[in-house]
Amino acid sequence: SYVLAQPPSVSVAPGQTARITCGGDNIGTKSVHWYQQKPGQAPVVVVFGDSGRPSGIPERFSGSNSGSTATLTISWVEAGDEADYYCQVWDNSSDHVVFGGGTKLTVL
Amino acid sequence: EVQLVESGGGLVQPGGSLRLSCAASGFKFREYHMDWVRQAPGKGLEWVGRSTDKVHSYSTAYASSVKGRVTIARDASDDLLYLQMSTLRTEDTAVYYCVRNLRGYSSTWHGNYYYMDVWGKGTTVTVS
């Protein structure tokens, strides 16, 4: 089955740039979506289709995808960005949705 | 307003059954793929399964971890999505989310994709 690998945690100071990676076999050939989940809340999509941004999501959130790694980039990090972030793809070979294990973003 | 409201969670003994419901409103229910996603306490997100839209005949797909033990169904007339669970195990303990999928198009590989654009607040299932 298809596996997505995320670092368990990323820490960054306010105002800096956070980069959260999502690794997978030839992930560049898939469309990657990113979700933000704050404690006690349902997830919210922050990037879809590799680099699309839903309405209401700040321009500080951006995404890229190439080769074996997709990346969620959060510029000018704020305290309110502290959350768990998950990447997600559709695995055509198994007809399954696949989530990464999640990355906890800590704002120092 | 687009809304998904789950219900039906609760405490159930191992080996028991439970049916979760999801009431959809504010959009044309039949036109969207709908998923169930769960999250065990302190763990990450896990996809449970999908009911496709009417165009795709409301077909279903299930995660390997639950296949054979769960069934997803729709009541299209009442805009309800169901998750029927049986032979429940302690590892099925989780918050269960009902999720709507929105279709997009990839110009990179020239095909459609679906992403989860609306989530319910979830309903908690405890197997103990």
C-alpha cells in the first residue's frame, strides 16, 4: 500500500518560515492536499491540488510537489498556525485515500 | 450554509454494532463524493471509506482495516449518509468525521482529483 511520510514535529519562531514535507514514491505524479487540525477541532483544508489555496486561507500558506516530496510552506508564521498538519493523496492502485502520519507545528 | 452533522456515536462492547448518521445540508448531496474519516485518541487521521456521487452510481470503497465490517450507505431523499459498523473492536475507538469531497482538475497529469473541503464536527465511538 502507498505510504506518506511526514516528520513528527517541526518548530519555528514567529515570523519565520515553516516547511513541512510529505514523502512518497513518485508523489509528484499525484495531487497532494494539506489539512490543518487544531486541538479539539475538525481538520480544515489549507492547500489542495498541490498548490491551490481555498478561499479564506491566508496567502502565507503555499504548497509544492515534485519528485518524491511534497512541501507545505507557511511564511511569516504566527502563533495561531500552531497545529497538526496532514498531507493526503488518492492511491490509484488501491482506490484508497491515504493520509500522512501528521506533523505537529510548534511556534516557539 | 453547507453543513454536515454526525450522530449515533456512543459506548459499545467489543463485537457489537453501531450505525452512525451524517445529515447534510446546504448543497446538492447527490453531486458529491462523501467520506468517513476517523481519528483514534491522540492519533492521526485514518480514512474509513467513501460513497461516490450519483454519476458514479454511489459506489463504495473501504479501507483495508474495516473492509467486511463496515458499510456506507446513502439516503438520497433525506440527504443522509450512514456508516454501519459491526464486529467492533477496541481499536475502532475514535472520533468519526463525515466529510464532503470537492472535485478539482490537475493540469499536471490531466485528470480529476478530490479533496476534503467540508468536515463535520465528528461523533465519538468508544468500544470497551
